[in-house]
Amino acid sequence: PGTFVYSIPFRPEAENKSGVVTASTSVQLVDNRKSPVVAAVGIQMKLEFFQKKFWTASRQCASLDGKCSISCDDEIINCYLIDNNGFILVSENFDETGTFFGKVEGAVMNKLMMMGSFKRVTLYDYQAVCRSTADNSGSAPSLLDPYYVFFAAVKWIMTELILFLVEFNLCSWWNSDFTVQAQRSKQVLQPCDTEYAAFLSERTIKETMGAISCDACHKSFVIQQIPSSNLFM
């Protein structure tokens, strides 16, 4: 209780952003013996409003003069707000919203995993639906059809006749148009089991600092857990 979970709907790259952030928390019934969870409540807010609140809060510092020694307004500093699964909720580049942090800052994400701030887990979905390709006509029904051999013979004779006319340049004698109907495949949905990777944060680690050395640079980073939430800055 008292902890809010912030999330945005997952979106593939080709889809547009929903523009909505959901904040939810649990409601517990407190008595002398137990504290069961009886309900979950939440609100939805526009993503633009949520991001404005974040940037406003990031400019408030506890120093005497009110100025921040490190500011997200600095051009050489990149600030992100990510959730406990590593997805970006707020970024200076709006197009990165909803993107996995490891795709934007792969070296930093690998370092966080090495330091134990995040870990990779494998999840299984035993009620998934997969697409598979199936032909419109199968071989089994045709073999059971008593007329299959007859039509196959007729088809072979017609094919040989057409090849004969083409070979001797006699196609002009034939005024009809020949059309060939190709077998087309279709996409069908069927139940399947899927396996996919996910990332989880280590809630016991409140703050992590590190550095990454590259060819001609040295990048430092700091990640801090935001109290009473599932977010990291």
C-alpha cells in the first residue's frame, strides 16, 4: 500500500503511441491479524501531462540557491525515466517513449545487469496464439477422392497438348485464354507455447553509479529508484 505502479501500453514500433500513462495501487484491509489485498485502484493521465510533471520535478533541487549541480537541461546529459522492466516512460526524445532502455543505451543496460541492478528472466506463455501457413487444398482429401486419378489424367493430357502447340508455334489456332490457378497459402491462427525474455529490477538496490569506457570517450551514469513507485531515473 502507498506504492504506485506506473505503466504505458506496450506498442510495436509500427504503431502509434497511446499517449496514456496508468498509475495503479493496491488497497488492503488492515486488521490485527492479516492485511489482505481487497482491491486495486488507478488513474489514467495523458503522457504529455505526466512528462511535464517529471521535467518540472527534475529541476527542483535542495540546494540553498535552488540551482542543480547536475541538470537534465544540460546538453551533455541524457535523462530517462524507466520502469522496473526497463521501458522508457520519459525521454528527451519523445520517439523513445515506450522503447526498451537497452535498445537506446545498450552499454549502460549491460553494465546495470552486470552490477545486479537488473536481471534477465525467461517467461513462458502457455496460452499464446501463433500464425502458421496452411495450403487451401491438402493432399489427403485428393487421395481419397475416387475421381482424382481421372482428373489427374485429363490434366496431364491437356498439359501435353498445350506444350505440343507451343513447341510447333500453333498457339494462334487456339482462341481461348488459358489460365492457371495457383494454390495460395493462407495464414491461420493456432494455440502454441511461446518463450520470451524479460527484465526485472532489483528493488533492494536504491542507487547505482558506474562508468563506461568507449573508444574516445568516458560515459558516467547514475540510476536512482524513485520512492513509492516502480520507476527509476
